[in-house]
Amino acid sequence: MKALVYHGVHDVRIDEVPHPEIKDPTDAIIKVTLTAICGSDLHMYDGYIPMMKKGDILGHEFMGTVVETGAEVKKLKIGDKVVVPFPIACGHCFYCKNGMFSLCDNSNPNKKDAEKFYGYTAAGIYGYSHLFGGFPGGQAEYARVPYADVDTFKVPNEIPDEKVLFLSDIYPTGYMAADFCQIQPNQTIAVWGCGPVGQFAIRSCLMLGAERVIAIDRFPERLQMAKAAGPNVEVINYLKIKHITQNLREMTNGQGPDACIDAVGLEAHGKGISAKYDKVKQTIKLQTDRPTVLRETIQACRKGGIVSIVGVYGGFIDKMPIGSAFNKGLILRMGQTPVQKYIERLFETIVNGKIDPSFVITHRLHLEDAPRAYGIFKNKEDNCIKVVLKPWQ
């Protein structure tokens, strides 16, 4: 079969690879009908996530049709249309039983490596390096899904794939960002990053009752999409203002936002000395991540507020304003999204017409175009915000 294969930093290719097979009785094989490129995929593409190997199949946002099931799969049958959550979860460990599927104790076969790096393992993730299990990803014609009864979500055939594909990751991730904020009436939420996750975070904040959302980015097309979420959304192009923290205080009567969302993560851009410092330190590998946005969210958030972190961080950072977070009494919430926890309730928002997640798609291409699509997506060419790939004509 054809799949997008990692060959090195900024080198991904469509290769012929072996067809996936049932390895465990809880597995299923799906024919991938639609997949997408996520901002997190760029962290592998750019070389920031360790333990990537030549030959790895990328992609963790995908859906498809069940073509084979293992002997112990009970909830699926051949022909079912399913969305696949990106974290792989066993369904029966302590964390899964408590709704923390992305922290599953059993799904990462390389948990000893993760424990050395992070102290504890998180769940396995498709196409996301051997640190997270080395599972072949979904930017392919077919994919193996372990723990298929737990890690698939059936959807009706009559609903277009584009409406439900993002239940696999970015819609639940944006929703979790807003959920972390514990939004109350009359509150103002600031969202850094108007990429796909940020777009869903903005709309989820409004869905959960925020009175006002302030969206921050530098790309006009992203800010325009954010503004289209509704009249209660204001936008800031941070390149056109002197100081983002001061600007937000002025917009909130001197108090600051009630909660701040970091929807950017480890490859954050910015301006000024701190952003240049981060770029240099990351380039010469004195820190793994660029925490420019994370610093800003901590500094900008009002006293007693919440900082919600859903942009991915992979390793180690320095020069963090921990004294600011401590003395302001901030709550910091973060993590990979337990998609299985949120997927059913978010599916209902699609069915009920509260949201059509396909609004975020700007580019529709064939799987064969994936190497070119990565360049378009990374470099924000042609006003690109979100790319979906179709493996089959």
C-alpha cells in the first residue's frame, strides 16, 4: 500500500509499504478514507520530537472503513465507518477507567523510553515517534487500530467525512482547551494561535458561555477566520502592537483575561528579545522548545486565573516566569487530549448543527501530494490553514 513515510528532517515521501495486519485479537484494520496534516506532525517534520526513525509512517488524524477485525473485537463489523482518536488507549487501566485516555498505562510498548524522558509514560500515539510507541500512522491507504473497541467511534455513513474527521484530534483538543478554562458568564478568554486548534478553541469558548474571546496571531487569513466565529470575537495581530500583555490589560479594564489558552506550543514565534533568545537556544539545542507564547499567557492572565495549555511541548525549556504564576495564584492545566472522553458529546454538536468542523479546511489534496502539502502547510503558503488528504480517488 501507499503511505507517507519519514526519511529525515523535512524529508517525507510516498512509499510502498507492507499492508497492516492483525497482530492482537483486539485489533482492527481500516481503509483510510480521509486523513489530515496536523500542526503536531510538523514537530516531527522539523525534527523536534525524539526517536523518529527512517521508515516511520506519519499521521494521527484519520478515519475510514473497517475491513478486518480481530477475534476479540465486539463493537465493530466489516463496513463500519469510524473516526480514530489519536491517543491509543487500552480502556481498562486506572487512567482509562477515569477518563484520562491519553495517559493510558498500557498502550505504549516503549514505555521504558518514555519513562526515562518524562518520568512516566503517556499513551501511544499514531505516527508520533517511537517515544510514543512507534505506531504506524494514518497518512496511508490502510491503518491498524489497536484496542479497536475503545479507540474507534462509529459515525453514520450519511454524514460527510469532512464533518467528522476532526473528532480524531483538533476539535476535541480545542474544546478541551476551553473546558480547562472553567468558563463562567461575563468572562473574557484570550487565545494565542489561530491555527486549526485555536479556531476550535475560540468556537468552543463561545459554546461554553464566554462573553468575549480575544484571538492572537500574525497571519491575516487566520485572524479573519477567527473573527468569523462571531461578534464577540476580537482579534490582535501581535506584530502590529508594542506589547501583548499591556494591550490585553488595556482591553480588560486593567485586569487581564480571565483565562489564557496556549494553542501554539513548542514552535512558537514572537517578537523582541525573548523570542530571539528562544530561537537561538532551540537552534543550538540548549532547550528543546520555544516557550514564547507560554511566557506571555502566564504574564497576561489575571490574578487567580487559568492558563490552559494544549499546544504541544516536547522537552525542556528555561526562563519561565514561575514566580509570576505562583504569586498570581494561577491554575495551569495542560496535556494531550483524552479524545475518547469528549468525542460523543462533540459528535452531538455536529449532528445538532452547532458547528460544522469542515469550516477550517483550506486545502483538499490527494495522499500522493502529501510531501508537497507538508511544505505548503509549514510555510503557510496560499493562505493555508488546514490540509486534508484523500488516499483514494
